[in-house]
Amino acid sequence: MKRTLFISVFALVGLFFSACDYVSNVVETSNNQGTPDDTAVVYRKVLIEDFTGHKCLNCPNAARELHRIDSAYHGKIVPIAIHAGTFANTNPQYPDDYRTPEGNTLNTTFGFNAYPNGLISRKDYGTPTFIKGYDTWETSSYQLMSELADFKIDIVNTFNSGTSKLTCEVNVKALNDLTGIYNLCVFLTEDSIIGNQLDGSTQVPNYVFMHVLRGSLNSTPTAWGEEIWNGAVTKNQTTTKTYSNFTVSGTFIPKNCHVVAYVYNNDNASASYYEVKQVEIKEITE
């Protein structure tokens, strides 16, 4: 997976941003058969959601810490930068809009009112430690990395550069017998976006934004994905969802875009409500 440092570059880069067109066709299949290569032990990967904004003077510190954690535990965490809240608003000095309807919904639902802050696989919902400062992200993530996973996620992307159409197949396999309500979220993120960012007291004109949430591939674009299981789930049971005819906006750079897919607990009666049980990431181009 390609990663780029959060640095300032001194080059003239003109970028314009717009929303994605959403998926127009979804196919779902299910079976109880595992695949022959699914014998390896699978550990949890950790979703780190960084709630941020380009007018937030401390947010670059969180971004640098997220980059450090990603480098130290590469392949074990999946980062998403969610631009939302007052500091993500635009003005003449900060004209580029990195907000999304999905990010705004998450920001409001989870009660963010101070930035930078984040979530670690959305663990501890309903407790005072749910929203976590960036100085605790590494410790909180490390605690989850050694846990065996309940799910395995595989992503297969096919991108047509001529039409800018993306087809994404997401396969979710249960690794244990489970009971509950589980949703699948499939998001698009983009790296290496150039724009203005307040860093301390300085406006950085060529700041490099990473892991930026761009939108949802789910059949109905939403922050909450779509239900894939409700009730008993047997070990080795699989569900596959295929998203086709998703148009990647012409203002996005495909080689910098990734699909992030995660399964979370959507049972509001559960002690682990909202918790992300497994997450995976895949570039849309090879």
C-alpha cells in the first residue's frame, strides 16, 4: 500500500473537488463454503478514524501521529481522515471542501465537538473513553491487534480508466460461530490531496492530506453501510457484495484512491454496539 508523509511541498497544484456518483447496481450472494486458502490465522486490523479539519491548528499533529502509527504497524491498521465540524467549513482562505455527507453524519452521531480526536475501531461506545485523543491512539490500537478476528474481508477492485468506472467485490467470511446484527460499510478514500491547512499559527498552502474520506460505495450511500447478517452466523459462512458502475470523480486521482471495507456490530442492545470487528483496505488500481 502506498503511503506518503504529511509534508509541505512547494509546487503549484490545482485541485478541484466534487462528490462521487454512486453505485447503480449491487449483487449479493451467500454460501457456507470457505475457500481453500483460508487456513491462516487472522488477526483483527484496527480502524483509526481521525476527525479533523483544515482550519484546526492542532490537527496536523494528529495527522503526523497517525502516519507514525501507520508506519510502525503497517498492515495492521487502516486510517480514515474524516473532515467534519466547524474547522472543516470553507472560507476564502480555505476554499476546498473535504466534507462528505457520511462524515458529517458520523461526526454528529458520535458527538464530536473538539478536534483533533478520533475513534479506535469504535470501541467503548457509550463510555467516556469512546472519543480518544491522538496521544492514546497507539496504545488503544495495540490492545486490539493481538486479538483473533471474527471476520476475514477480501476486496477485489476493477477500475476502468477509460470510463472511470469502479467495480468492487467485497467478500466477508465468518471465522467463528456468532450471533448478532452485522453491517458492511464500503468507503472510498483518497491520499495526497494538496490544499491549505492551518498548522499551529501558520497557514500551510501546499499541505498533503492523506486518507481523506470521499464517499460511500454501498447500495444506498450512507454512513452506516448495509446489513449483511442478522441472527445466527455459522463459522465459514460467507457473504459477497459486488458494487458496479461506481464513477470515480474526475477530480480524484485514481492511483491515490482506496476502498475501505469494514464490518461492525449494529445491534443497539449489544455491549459492543458500533464496534468495528474487522477492516480491510485495497487500492483501486494496481
